[in-house]
Amino acid sequence: MPIYEYRCHNCGEKFETFQFTYGDSSAICVKCGSGNIERLMSGFASGSNSASPSAASCGGGGGRFS
């Protein structure tokens, strides 16, 4: 289910809501209850994690075991 971001023209509140379809216009402001809202352009998140540790930090000593 997509999450859409909105801004209310009455009170200026920015909020997010789940909606089943793109054309679903049932969203209302969570603060004042107004239907006078505007859908905002939002970025999207990817599933990659660029902060994962590299293989070089996992030891790699090369020493001898006794």
C-alpha cells in the first residue's frame, strides 16, 4: 500500500497517509479535518544499505595459528 504525503491549505499541516489507489481522494487533514489538501511530491526509499561494513573490516589478518 503506497504512502502519500499531503499539505493542508487551511492549517498548513504536512502529513502522510496510506491509500489503496492513486485516485483515492478520501484523505483529510489529520490536524483540522479539512479536505482542502494538496498531494506533495515525495522521494522514495530504496532497499539498499550503503552503510554496511566492508569485508576488509572482518579481520583479514593473515597470521599463523599455533
